Amino acid sequence: MSAPAMVDIKAVHKSFGSLEVLRGIDLEVKAGEVTVVLGPSGSGKSTLLRTINHLEKVDSGSVSVDGTLVGYRRSGDKLYELREREILKQRTHIGFVFQNFNLFPHLTVLDNITEAPVSALRRPKKDVTATARALLERVGLADKADAYPRQLSGGQQQRVAIARALALEPKLLLFDEPTSALDPELVGEVLDVIKDLADQGTTMIVVTHEIGFAREVADTVVFMDDGRIVEQGPPAEVLDHPRHARTTSFLSKVL
């Protein structure tokens, strides 16, 4: 019997004014799997990621995480948007790592990690602090707990951002081009952390241009263009034997 989908995206459409950014996206991600989303700029990758935790509302279609509709409740044939408080609660189950780190500059590394579990989940500060220190150890930054973001390299800041996302013990981790703001020599240290998470069975969707990473870590590679999923499948299939001319053209430019 196949594993249930952790993420189930059905017929999702999204427009900004007259610009149609997502044109009927269907995608399933199983628990414990890593899906890497590739595609040119403007293909809808980041918007798709943002619909999964309801940072962007969908115009039609639906997104479910672990069997629960995100952002809406269903009544008969109609969907009703949840209250902001309920949406925020749903987001605690969906970790999001942005390309620009988004750390609080006035908080130490440790406080950046403990802030959400204490304020959003009402966990005791003592327990959360112990967890945060363990997470810093896990991302190789145990000695940086008392530093401020400005004292860290970009790669270190992004590893703190990953630890912060993990502190909420999410069911799902979303990464939006997590290495695109980094100097080339810092990319590897962040990808290594994500690889470790994959080895430990973390369910992840990663938007990236790092083809080598996709080949090594992804269970499924999705190629998007012009708001649609053009093709998807195992890395060896999509990256080495693409069926669609658009995928071939994109890969020829980035490989």
C-alpha cells in the first residue's frame, strides 16, 4: 500500500491582477520524501510554495497538508477562509526557510530560535532553550548561540533560519531558493544541512537551481514553466532523460 500524501495540491490557480501565475497545479508529496522544484524565474515556483502555508491565497483549487485543508474549511461544496489565528496555528506545522534568512536582527541566535515556540506554541522557555541548543549543534553552530545575525556569514544565518524552522517540529519543511543569496563558497554548508534532514526522513519541498543537489537528494524532481508543471519524476528521469523540449532547453542552460 502506498504511503499517504503529506502534501496534496489539487487544481490550484493563482493570479495577480491579469497575470496568471499558477495554472492548475496538481502535486502530491509523500511523507518522508524530498521534492525539488526547478524552473526559470517567473515560472511560479515561489508562489506555489507560498500557497502551501497560505502566505498566498489560492483563487481556486485546494492545498492539504497531512490530510487537513490549509487556510480554509469546507462546508458542503464551499470553502470558507479560516480566521487569521487558525491559519497561524496551521503554519506552525509547516516550516518555511526563505532565501533572505528573515532573522530578527535585534535578537541573539538563540532567541531567534526560541521566540516562536514560546510565543506561538506557549512552550516553557527552559525546554525550548534546551531544544534550540540541540538544534544549533545539529546545524553546526553550537558556539554561536549568543551571537547576533549581523555577526554571522550568510551561510551561518541560513543555518540558523533552518534551526528556527525546525524548532516548531513541523510536519513539512519548505525551502525557497535557500542558497540563492549566498556567496558560492557558502552554498555547500547549507545544502549539507538540508541533506542531513533528508537522510533523517524530513518531508521537504525545495525550490532551488542547484541541479547537483536535486540529483543527489530528491525523490521527485518537478519542472515548472509558465505556471504549469511541465514534467515530474525521479531525478535520473527528469534530469538525464527529459521528455519535454522546455525542460531540455532549461537544463542545457544550467547544467
